Amino acid sequence: MNKSHSILFFVLVFLLQLVISDFLHLGPWVTVCLLPFMILQIPLSRRPHVVMLSAFGLGLLLDFLSAGALGLNAFAAVMAAAPRRFLYRLLVNRDRQDKTEIPTLRSAGNAKYIKYLLALTAIYVIAFVLLDCVSFRPVGFIIVRILASTVVSTALGILLAISFQHQH
């Protein structure tokens, strides 16, 4: 897939995130987030500070355009972007040192890709939920919300990854 198709896919995923944020309400228990998938789509050749700034910008733009608290998605996106390269080396690329690729289901392998996406999503959701629920919710609610949001968001990210794979 050429660069313009990748950018278009990225923009469409962001617009989908906006639609989900504004119109898909699954109650207080589930927060659906696609920003971890979008962070995963940034080439690994990008320097970590560039990735974190990009994640911050995406999160802030999402916060500004949706009905959320300003800075909440931005904070969670930076928390997910910071360990991205480390998690890639740990979960996906133990043998190769090729850092220029964008991991896909095909290039990383299904199980490794899903673990990588799950880890990024879990970090994002934990940061998001803990900041969103600061001392206002019971611990049981926070744990259930983290688990449910991580599962739903990872599943949606896998569906997008399958769609992205078919575009290649």
C-alpha cells in the first residue's frame, strides 16, 4: 500500500474514533479507544519523542473534537506511546532488529501482533481509566472498566488490523 492510502486509512480510523467517542455509549463500563491501534501504525523508525508528540497531538485533537475531558486521551496516548519500541522488541521482534516496519498481523504473526496490541491498549486504558476515575469510583468498578475496555478496544483494533492487512 502506498503512502497516500496509509494516510487515508489513518484519517479514517481517527474519524471512526471520533464517531465512537461521540455516538457509541456502552455505559460507564466500557470506553472504546482506537488510539493504541493508531500509535501501533506509526513506523518503528520514528524516534520515541516524535511518536509521543504525535500521540499527544492525536489525543489532544480527539479530546478537543469529542465530548471528553481535555487532556485525558492525550495523557493516555503518551503513556501508550512511550514503551512502544520496548514492547515491540519484547513481544514481537526478539530475533530481527528491523525497526523500520509497521507491524501487521502477517509480518509479526497473529499471536505476537495481538499481544503487542493488547499491551499497548492495556497501558492506554489503565492510564485513561485511572485518570478519569481518580478517587470517585470503587476499585471493583475501575478493574471491571479496565478489563472490559481493554477487551473491546483490542478486539476492534484486531478487526481494523485485518482490514488494514486486506488493503496491502
